[in-house]
Amino acid sequence: MENSDINYNHDHFLFNIFIPYAEKLSFNIKVMAGASDVLSSRYRDEGYKQNIFEIGGHGTLRGYEWKDISTSHYQLSTLEIWYGWAGLFYDRAMIFDSPG
């Protein structure tokens, strides 16, 4: 925005594919990544929660509360294996603390 003292870049990537392999066996693969150049002091010390990424909870990283992790950079891969109505989940996240 013109005449603003806050300038930022905010890039996000999402790839999600569901692969039915057999009648009762399916795979759901998700890859997410994001990068923002908002300074970590803005969202940690000043409570600025815009233009950063908040992950956690169902849909991003299981085992954490909804939007439990705030960061300016992240990479997440999820593999879900479904046998009929039951699913096995594998989540992995890498958090990058510094912008750049």
C-alpha cells in the first residue's frame, strides 16, 4: 500500500492430492509451504498476527491446537493412508525461524 510503513511479501504453496489405490485403500498427500518477510519481533513481541502463518490442528498439523504455531516460514508434508473407514496419519513440519 502506498504511504504505509508496513511492507511485506507473503507467498504460499499448497498441493493436495487424493489417490484411490484399491477398493478400500486410498492415499491423501498434502504439501504446504509458506514464506513471509514479516519480522519475528512483530508477531512475537508486538502481537501482530497478520501476514504470517499460523498452523496447527486438523487440516495442517495434527496433535497441536488450532493455529498453535505462529511463524513467518514453514514447510509441511502430510501423508494419510485410509483403509476403508479408518485412517493412519503421518504429519511432519519444519519451521524456519528467520525471514530471508
